[in-house]
Amino acid sequence: MLSDVPYNLYFALSGILFTIGAIGAITRRNAIIVFMCIELMLNAVNLAFIAGGNMLSSMDGTIFVFFIMTVAAVEAAVGLAIFVMIFRLKQTINLDEINLLKG
Amino acid sequence: MADYIWLIPVFPAVGFIINGLLGKKTSRTFVAWVACLSIFLSFLVSAAIFYEFLHLPPASRIFEKDIFDWITSGEFSVPIGFRIDALSVIMCLVVTGVGFLIHVYSAGYMHDDAGFARYFTYLNLFVFMMLLLVTGNNLLLMFVGWEGVGLCSYLLIGFWYEKDSASNAGKKAFIVNRIGDFGFLLGIFLLFVSLGSHGVWTLKFSEIQPHAHLLSASVVTLITLLFFVGATGKSAQIPLYVWLPDAMEGPTPVSSLIHAATMVTAGVYMIARLNFLYSMAPDTMFVVALIGALTAMFAASIGFAQYDIKRVLAYSTISQLGFMFVAVGVGAYAAGIFHLMTHAFFKGLLFLGAGSVMHAMSGELDMRNMGGLRKKIPITYVTFFIACLAIAGIPGFSGFFSKDEILWKAFSSGNMVVWLIAAITAGMTAFYMFRLLLSTFHGQCRASEEVKHHIHESPKIMTVPLMILAFLSLVGGYVGVPHILGGENRFEKFLEPVFGPAGHTASASAWNLDFISKAWAGEGAAHNASSELNLMILSVVIAFIGIYIAYLFYIKKPDLPKQFVEKFSGFYHTVHHKYFVDEIYFTLFVRSLLGIGRFLLRVVDERIIDGMVNGTGHLMRGIGSIIRRIETGYVQGYAFGMILGAIIVVGYLIWIG
């Protein structure tokens, strides 16, 4: 079933999803949404890996995806915890107001 | 015995370590015992070696032992090694003997001082360094001792460091000595290099001596002059004598031991030790003798107008050191060392006596506030009187023999100018010493009632060393009774293995007024004998004239000095202020050096060096203040940067295909 669709479309979809995620991550101000955009980027990459792996008849792509999903889960846990702490501290998770690293 | 010579310096070193480490925790009695005992043991070893020497033929009266190699470099090596010969054994006996007496005296004198342990630690260190100086068998080890005694001198002058004047005097002594030491060090370098260019890489006396003939006359002259610069610093001669009068800020026994009896004679010892070099350089010899004579007279004249008894004694020391340099300058090394020894006795005694007077007078130093102490402190008075007779050169006392020996040797060597100055100075010596004696011990007591009430003789621990030194001042001269008075001059004979046969004095140099001496002294031996006797009588007459004038001025007509001062007030003023030498030095050297120092501080240090360091900092700060604008703190900005970077990299990779 997978082979019915040309691989180029998979990569194109992956690229579109990644670009949407990247633009969202840069432009949105709400940390949660930025976070979701990052997840979107990761999943775009996952799609590209799976398609690539299938195309080359290799399991490497699938293995990468497992790792990425694990990392994404961990990141979600840690990231949300950080946001909770930041919210407690500043009563906001608007990224424009979180600029403590300013030089 | 030869294997044990290293014990001589080691005992005081052990005393120094014990007192230095434990002194604060133990009792004063313990400290005093350790200090005195360590010196006494050294004295015993020295005495044993001396005794053994007497039973050895003169040629084999030399013990030398290298303990270990200190510095080795190719063919050149410097050992830690000791050499005891006739000269160094006498020095050891003087240093440890007089040193021991002064240690004992100090135990009484310093008894109530808070720094008791510190004092004896320094004093033991001093004796150790001094013994290193006189027993070292090479120039480098001698230099270690030379610097070491300078350090101890600094520490002890500034012993009461909470007093500004004392710590300044210490610094002055140290810096002035450093100038001389620089010359000494250059001399060592030059000697080392010039011998080395002949393939002889050594600094050991026993190896320098047989190879000294390799050096050219001009090089030897330069080397010996550089060494003499060192001697003028350490032994307080013109032009570097200025530190010694100020050194009187230290405790009086220190003045006695270091600034009268031992350390200041190091220069004389050094020239005597290197006599084989000096004998090769008649020009240097003349300079030494002339500087010695001029210093003797100059310092004696300043002594006329001082009222502080320790200062009078300090100038007297400078003057007597001048005499010693006259002796070694005319080639009479034995006479110089002889005077060194007798001087150690009577000058050590005079200082200790002065300390005893201070003790009695509640610390008073100005002799205008003294007088009439004769009855109240009889032991001090008698011993002081003996020392005065000895230094004035009254026949029968030790100073007479040694001083006359020097005058005669100066005369017979043909240095008439030097002799004349020295002879006049002998009379001046008698005058200022008796001025001191008479105004301190005779006449009316001018002290305040309160001080007068407290006047008391010092305890036994102080008076016994005085008596022993007085005894030595009385009989110390009899080891060197000249032939003319029926003696054998055993002292000179004992030193013959070091200095060569007696009577072989340096040839007169071109500047000397040779013809006068020939006209006066004649050339025949018989003539010489009678002129020696004549000179002796002459110098005794000069001494008595000096004493009589002092008697006239200070006992018979006490108004005379005042009239004298009024008549020659300008001159008196100049002398009283030590010819303004300190002020001249201050303007010429100190101020210009301070100017250079200020320049280095303000311009080189604060502007250039600090400027470079601070400039680097400012530069970095400037760059940072621009670059930090990139760091906005907005996470999305950073993310944008990353993506932009990724796009550029990927784009580039695609573009290059």
C-alpha cells in the first residue's frame, strides 16, 4: 500500500509539515503552541525517516524513529514541567516576557 | 682536630635553630643558656685548634676540610668547606670569645625586654654567619657569611622596630651595605672570569693563591679595588661609613658585638685573607691606606662634637677601623689583625660600659646630662677607664702595642702622608675618648634628681664580662710586643704562614713621598731601630697631649669648650652636624633615586604597564558591549537563528552539488 504512493510525495509532505512547524515555533508566542509546533517538526522528520527506510528497504529509518519518539516523550515531560514552573514564577508563559538570558 | 673544624660554625647554628623554634615557648633562662653555651662550645673548639697549632710546625698550621660539593658545573665546583689557619683561628677566637662575653652581658642587659628570645636567636645567627665568613675556604662561602652578617646587622639594628628611627637606621645600614656588597660581588665575578680565562675555574683561596700570578697587574688592581668597595661598606669607611653611627639605634650589646668588635672588621679580614692579591696591586694598597687614614681622621673629628656617648663610640669605631685599613694598606697585615683583636677587646668593653652607664642612668645617652658617675658605678668606671687608656695608646695597654705597630709600619713603608694623618688622629683619639670619660664620670652630676636617685651599679652578669674584657684590654697587647721593646712579636710570627715573613711590607708606590721617609728614617737597620723608638715616644707624647687638652677643657676650665664653640661657631656647627654628609648624600643620591623611583612608578608602572593591562580589559569590554546586543534573551530569536543557519548550510551543500 505504501508503495502505491510515490516517495516524492512523502518527502514533500514531510517538508511541508516541517516548514509549518518551524514557522509556528518561531512566530507563535504561547509556549504550549510553540511546543506543539516542535512536536510537529519532529513528526515531520519521523515521516521522512520512515519513507526513506522503506525506499531503501532498510530498518535504520524505523530505529531512528523509535529513538526520536522516545526523546520527544521525554522532552514533552521535561518541557511541560518547566512551563509549569515558569508559570508559577511569572504568571505567564508568553515567550516575549521570558527573556532572562538577555545579555 | 682537622676533621672537627666544621663544628665551630655549627654550634651557633644549632643554638639559632633551637632558640628560633622553641624560644617563645621556653623560659628566658633556657634561651640564655642555649645561646651562651653554643658560643662557648665554639670558643672551646677554636681554642683547642689554636692550642694544637702551637704544637705544629708553622708550615702545617692549616686545616682544610670540604664537607660536600655545593655547586658543580663542568670543571668548576664550589664546596661547602672550611679552612682554619693562623688568621682564621685568631678571628674565630675573637668572634667566639668576645661574642661569648657579650652574650652573657646581654642576658643581663636584655633581661626585661619582650623580645628576649628573638634577640638571642638573631645574635646566634649572627655569630654563625660571622664564623662562616672567617672559616669559609672559598670566596662564595665567605660571601654567604658576608651577606648573612649584613642581614643580622639589619635585624638587630631594627630590633626595636616599633621605633621609627630604629627601623629606618636598619634600612639605611642594609642599603648602604648593599652598595658595597655589589662591588664585592663584581670583584668575585671578575676574579672568577679572569682566572677562568686561564683555565683555572675556582673560587677556593688555596687554589687562587698559586694561580694569582696568571693575572695581569691591571686586572688585579681592578679586582682588589672592587673588593675594597665591599670593605668600605661593611667596615664603614669613606664614602660608605654613614650607616654605622645610625646603627647605634640597636641594643647596646649589639653595637658592641656587631658594630664594634666583629662584623665591621670583616673588611679588614677580607683584605688580610686576600693579601696575596693586594700585595700584587700597589696602587690599590695606596688607596686602601689613604682611605683608611682619611676615614680615621674624619671620623675622629666628628667624634669631637657629638654628645651621645654611643655616637662618639661609633665614630671612634670608624676611626679605629681606618687605622686597621692603614695597616693592611701598607702591607702590615699582621699589625692590622693585631689592632683588630685589641680593638675588639677595648671597643667591645667601651660599648658594654656605655650600656652599663645607660642602665644606671635610666637610658640616658646624652653626656651633657651625666657627670660624676665615678663614685656611683665604680666597676663600670674602672673598666671604662682601662679601655680609654687602651684606645688612647698609653704604654702598657693593648692599644699601645697595636697602634704603634701600625704607625711604625706606615712610617717605614714610606707612606708619609698616611703616617702623618694617622699620628695626628692618634692624638685626636686620646682627646675625644677622655672628653667622653671625663664628662661622663667626672665633675658634677648634671642628671635630673629623679635619674640621680636611681643610679646604681649593674648586676654581676653584666659587670663580670666588663672585668674580663678590661683584663684583656690590659694584657691583650703583650702577645705582640715589638722587638724594639725586647719582645718577640709572637703575634706577627704566628701569622707568618699566612702573610709571609715579617718586615716584607709593600713597596712604596709612585705617589708616595718616598724621599721624606728616607731623609727622616734613614736607610740603615740601626737607624731604623732608633727611629722606631723615637716614633713610639712621639706617639705617646701625642696621646698625652690629647689627654691633657681633654683634661684642660672638661675638668680644669669647663668654660673653655663654650668659648671655643662661640669662637668657631660655624666650624663647630659643621662638625656637630657631621659635616652635613648625610644631607649631602640625601640630596645627591637619595633624592635623585627617589625621583627615578617616582618616575618608574608614575610613568612606567602606572601608565605603561597598568595601561597595557587595563587597556586589554577595556578593549574586551568594548567588544562585548557591541556583541552582547545579539543576545536578546528571546528563545524564538535563537531558534530562528538556528533555522536560518541550517538553511544556509543546506543551501550551500545543494549549491555545490
